[in-house]
Amino acid sequence: MDLAEHVATVLGVDRVEELSGGHQSRVFRVVDRSGRPAVAKVLDASAVDRAELEARLDVIAALADLDPRVCRPLVIGERQVAEVSSAGGAHYVVCYEFADGRALDAGHPADAELMGATLAQLHRSMARLPAAPLPVVHALRGMPSDATAGAHQLLHGDFGTANLRAQDGVVRIFDLDDCGYGPPEFDVANALYMVLFDATLHGRSETYSTFCRHFVDGYRSGGPRLSEGAVDRFVDLRVGTLASWLDDLDAAPVGVRTSSPEWHATLRSFVSGYRPHGRRLC
């Protein structure tokens, strides 16, 4: 029995379809007998701290209560986390609401501004949550202490076009697997970093400049006050963190650690070609 069949059996669903794009887990779209779709994520149990996973699911559920744009974790039977075993070893399965809609285009000014406003509103919702037993965002852990000092709140940790869907004027937000604590400027910088990486990879530098300008304008329209110098520095530090992960894969997140040698070479090429900002934001 392959992993998809195990997932179908554990969840009691009729249809299972694997989705692309999962870097830290295998991701499936499942449909139950009532026709309701959901997303099932299957994580390698040996690479996951179950207590932290459950704490994160509790936080995401509380956040979804405050902000219905956030895709809520779903209970499997009476649990948030199910266990499956296959030839590949032990796995944890977690389910979330499925987000329908279109993917946003980072190169489109209106979508970039909408993304910035969406992150600003998400930060406001996150700031209302009580303190939770979650660590700082993984990418912040190796950064200088002075860069991460100051205001800390819950962050998405991986905010980008791959984790958003827009439908009927509403942007649904998902994939908070990396949520943790840190300065709000880091979430802004990390979103910029991901677009910069993609634009560099595909030779479209104009995409980054357009996205940066409109995304930051959207965030400023409804979010906490931004320190532009801090955002620029975090973009630089984020690239430095990637470089340190490539030099020490054991310290890297599972999505980087388990990537192919070819992808590691692509990441190294980006790092070696990057030049620090040394200028004001955008």
C-alpha cells in the first residue's frame, strides 16, 4: 500500500490527489464522502517535534477564530494529528481547510499591493493572540541578536504567492507550518526575498522592483509601522541564512536539507550572485 492509500484509509476519504509544491511535507487534496475538499499534509515523524506541531496547530486554530481568511486545521476523528506507517517509516498527518481561488501574481501591481495589505491585516490579527509556546521563526535563529531584538510577535514565516488564494475579493491564507515569533519586518523581508529569488532565477529583475514597491505600499496602508532599514537588513540576512544552511545542512529546515544536489547548486548560485542592498527599501 503506498502513502496515498494509507492517507485515504486513515482519513476515511474517497479521493486522494497529490499536490505539488510541498517542500517540508507531502501534500494531498482529499475529498470526503460528503464532497468536502481538504488538504492533508504528511510529515516525516522523525523530523518533527510533535509537541511543537500540536502547539502550532492550536495557534493556527485560534488565529482562524480571529481571522477567517486563515485556513483552519481540521480534526481527524477526535485528534488534530493522525499517525500512519508505510514503507517510508512513520508519518504524522494533519488536515486543513482547502482554499479555492486563483494564485496571486507577484509581478502584477494590484496583486502585490493586495498581498502587502493582506500581510498587514494578518499581523494585526496575530498580535491579538496570547503568547504561545512556539520558538522564533527558523530563519531567524542564526541571525545576530541585535537584528532580532525589539518588538516580537507571531509571524507567518513563509508568506508568499504559493500560500495565498484569492476568490470573490477575499484572500485565503494557508501553510503556516513555519509560524513563530520575530519582528514584523522579517515577514515583510522574507516575502521580498522569495520574490527576489524567483525573479533572479528567471532573469526578471523588473518583477522584484515592481513587487517591492507595491507590496510595501500595501503593507504600509494597514499594518504596523515599518522600519525600512530593518526590512532591507533582513533581506540581506535572509540570504546569509540560506548560505549558512547550505554550508551546514544538518541545521537547515527539512525543505532545504532534503533537496536534491541540483537544487542545492541552484541555491548556491543565487547566494554567490547576491549583492547586499546598501540602500533604502525598493
